Amino acid sequence: MFDVLIVGGGMVGASLAVALKPLELRVGLIEAFNFGVAEQPSYDDRSIALSFGSSRIYQGMGIWQKLKSGVESIQHIHVSDKGYFGATRLDADSEGVPALGYVVESRVLGKVLYDELSCSAVETLVPAKVYAVAQDAQHVTVSIERQGVVDQIQTKLLVVCDGTDSKVRQMLGIEVTRSDYQQTALIANVSTSQPHQHSAYERFTSQGPLALLPLTDNRYSLVWTHWTKDVADTLQLDDAAFLQKLQHTFGYRQGLFTKVGKRATYPLVLQKTTQEVAGRAVVIGNASHALHPVAGQGLNLGLRDVAQLADLLAQAAQTQQDVGAAALLNTYESLRKADYATVVR
């Protein structure tokens, strides 16, 4: 029997597994895709904005030094509204912090996390899919399928972080409230004629916000919001026409846009569960909350879930308490409410 079984091996699930490594707990991690393949969401071309607080969480987990070489810091943020004069500028020195945030590609962070898991006692069940969940007062029984073989495993605590469309959350009967922005994010890496000098931009347009986040190798990660009905027109443009349209929308603060990489689109929704806990199961990360990516709060909010839950589990392990006890999970749910109320809106 596992003490903690994590369903979902993306950024949040893998981060939790790494955070639990030092504890004397039997931890399992279920993921539907093999780690490192293109289909695994942590290895796609998206980039992630990490807050300064998230960097401290990864420092506490002992992996920040391994991650730093693939991370670009944000020292300056420029916020503007297309068609209007004036702008808001933020600066790390003025705020008294080493950086306002950091930007890392999903595949870079994913590799660091999974390298860390490969040399740990965490048991990875990969690839595997959950098709049923049942629980009683003492444990949760999870039915999984691996390579055509059906098996049942038990755990004292089930942590659900298998994404926005979480199947396990649905099996637990946890409902969500959902608002469709009617918008889609177009994402790509782009280059400009001027060096980014650790500057990030957010520009509000009639279609929605456009963000440029500095990456390594003097690239930018572009998140360009479109009305869903219009995004196909931009997506199908050739590179030259795409860069011209981007130039017209963003302006010339970084000189000319010179190159664009692979493009992808993601529908934008605001989603929140009506509860975090169901018996001996707790929902965290995108399975609990999905936000607009331009705000840069999705993974950061999920990492705060990880930090809070790992802290409570560490206390329980030290005192040999039941890690799936109602008191522990109710405490977690209560402690996270204020953060959710501030960010998920």
C-alpha cells in the first residue's frame, strides 16, 4: 500500500513527488505518457513564468541550482495598452528582489524534475491510466491499466493533479465552475532584432492581452490572445505575414520581429473546483484551478498547493499520523482558500 499516490505526472505532480522525496513515506506517481516523449505535456514547447516565490519553493526542494542554467530572469516589466499613451514599468532593483520572476521552457523544467525522480524512491507507474476509484474509511483503491494489464493499488492518500479535464476528479464526483473566455492563446517562440535585456512585456489589445517573456538564447516566449473565431486566420499565415501582423500589434519597442518558431494554440477558460477534498482524495494544480496564461499564475498557484500539502504531510510523517486523515485534508483546504480567492477570479 502507498502512503501517497499522485495521479498526474505533469509539472505539479512531479514537483510534489520531488518535494516528498525526503519523507519516510511510500510515494507512487501515475502518468498516462512515458516521460520525455512529445505527447507528455511537460515536454511541449510552452514556456512557464515562475514567480520569485516559486523559485524559493524549488530552492527548498534542492533543484533550483540544477534548473538555473535553463532559466531566464525577468528584471523589467513593461505594461501598455494599444492605442493609449503611457505605460507601467516595474523593475527588480526598485522592488528589492533578485528578479521579478523567471521564464523556463516546459521541457527544460520537465527534464530536471524527471531526472530527480529517476534517482528517488518514488515508484513511477508509467504509462498507466486510471479507470476507477473507490474508497472507504481506511484507504483509496485505484484501478489502473498498464500495457493491457489491469491492476488495483491502494493508498492512504490520493492526490489528483491530472489536468484541467481531470478524469479522476470526475470519478470522485467533484464539480467545477467554468467560464469560457471565448478566447484562444496562440503560443510561439520569437526573436527580435534588439536583445531582450531581461525585459518582459504585457500589451493589452482589442483581442486580449499579448505577452512577451524573455527566454534563454535571446528569444522571447509569445502568448498572444485572440478571439477564438479569429485565431485560425493568424495561425495559417506564413512566417513573414505572421511576424508583420505581430509587429503591427506589438509595436517596435524591441525593434523588428525576425523569426518565429513552432506555433500552438490553447483555449482559454477560467475553472475552479467547488471543493478540494473528497474523502481521502485531494485535488491540486490545474485539476483544481485553471487560469488565463497571460497572468502567469497557473503553475505558481499549483506550486503553492504543492508547498502547503508537502508541509502538512511532512508534519504528519514526523508524528506518524495518518497522511489521509480528514483533519489534515480539511486543514489543507482551509489554508488554501485565501490564495484561491485572491488569484482565481
